[in-house]
Amino acid sequence: MADIETWHNRDNRYTLPAQDQLGVLTSTRAVVLQSTHVRINPEHIEHFCAQWQQGTALPGGGQTLDEVPWDVEHHFFEGGLRTVNWMLLLDALNFCFWAEKQQPRWTIEYKGQMLNGYWAEAAALTRAVEEGLPLWDAAYLCALDAKTLAHIFRGSQQIPLFEQRLHNAHEVGQVLQQRFQGNFSQAIEQAQGSAPRLAQLLASYFPSFNDITTYRGREVRFLKRAQICVSDLYSAFHGQSWGAFSDLEQLTAFADYKVPQVLRHFHILEYSAPLAQRVDAQELLPAGSEEEVEIRAATIWACELIQRRMRTLGYNVTPAEVDQRLWLIGQDAEQMQPYHRTRTIFY
């Protein structure tokens, strides 16, 4: 009953949880409450959650409330320390796959499939392992050269932000050697089963995971790739072994460019007329601009509010699970308005 009352009381809607170890909800709440370019529409959250509860096919390809299984077709997995290191590399390079306006997307062929975006990245790294490249080895990553990385990501054209990806691969190898004796498993052990603690370790030791910006003079924390790395470990290992976390519900959604596109499609996010025009015209939004930070902050809180509403309806989903389902809906986005475009290593 208390959850229902909290949901329907507008003054309490943005109440912070008892714990916010990462500071993501706290810092993004301040953005949402001051936002001038992006608005969250609670009435459309109600409608979306009702459709989800009823099992109605959501526009754009709806997902049921069943658990979304980990994809084993495109991800390397041998169940041990090699997988753990490989997954760290996967999420260190998991950002910014979109093409410039009216340009073709980076695409690869893998086992007869034509793939782009994240699926292409995962498959390319899996393909490289199948070809004998030890992408789990920290020393190998430290010495990785541009020619080899270009071979790994070979496709229809060069992957966006190639140099930044090479830098991140080197960073993974160097930090693993300097801090964790070459094994990401040591960081997981330091986290002692805490999802936010592992995400914070990633942000602290790996600069490319430290996804923090400012808004009107205040720090705003997103930590998108740090959180998704923890969530991926949980999913790949089915909550066991290196994926055993007791507090996964403390992670937030992963603020990227696909999830806000879906939220806007369902009218949960509403953009000001000038911002809508810029996004629809596929103009670049600078990283750290007010518009970009407001989109990401609203994405975090929209998923949080969806999760809270679903909880009042009797479904104990986490914000990360809400994010995952929205992202999957966004893979069939032909009828949706464009996503916002920001060149960044953080998503």
C-alpha cells in the first residue's frame, strides 16, 4: 500500500531510495527537477506499465515480463577467468556505434548473419577469440596494435571512434596488470558480492569507465558502462560464481542513446520543440551539454519510475531489467523517431 501511495503522490515521486551508493539517482534527480529541455510524463508511464502487465504487444516489438536470457550466440563464454576478462574488454569498447547522417552503419558478417551495433561488437570479439586471439590476456591487450584491432573489427567500414577503442583496450590491459595481477576476478572479489561496489571500483580504477559530467555547476554521475558490466556478469553467469551479486537492484538504468529513443516513442520522455527538432534532424548534441545531460538523467529516472510502478502492480523487476527490455524494443526502431547523437566513449 505504501508503494502505491508513493507512486500516486506527485510530491513523493522522485523520493530517493534508502541507499544510493553510486550517487547516480541523487545527482540525476537534481537534473530532472531543473530540466528545461526534457520532461518525464507520468501518465504515459502508467499506460506503458498497464500494457506490460497485461501482456499486450507493445509497439515496436514488446517484451513479456519473463526473464530475458543471456545471448550465447554472439558472446564468448567458457565459464572461467578468461570469460571475466573478455567481458571487461567487451564493455570497455561498448559505445557509440551509430553512423554519421546518411552514411552506412558499421556492419560485420558472423556465421552468415549481418550484424551492426552492439551485436556486431560482441560477435567481432567472439570471432577474434575463435581465430586464436587471446583477448582475455592483459599483456596481449597492452601490446595490441591498430592493425590487429582493425582486423578484429573488420566489416563494411571502420568502426566509429576506432582510436578511442584502441586506447580503451590498452587501458584494460594496463590496469589489469598494475592493479589486479592480470585478472578482473580480483576486482570482483574485492567487491564482495556488491553490484554498486564493483561498478564504483571500475569507475575508480579505469578512467574510461568514469562516466561523470557536470550540470549547472554540479557533478552528475551516470556510470553507464561500469553498471552494465556488472549487470552483464550477473546475466552471463546466471547470478552464480563471478556473477553472484546480492544487491543488483541498486543499479540504475544504463543511460545511452537507444533507451531514450524508446521512451520518447512511448511518450514517456517529451522533448522541448527546439530539442526535438535538433534530435530529429540528427544534429550532434555535444557531450556534457545541458540537452544531452537532461536526456540521460531523464532516462535514468523514467526507468526508475517504471520499475516503481511495476512494483506497485506486483512485479519485482529492477531498473536494469526495465532498461534491458526497452533496449530490446529499440532494436526494432524503424517506426521510431531518431535517437539523439553524441560522440562519446561513455555510451
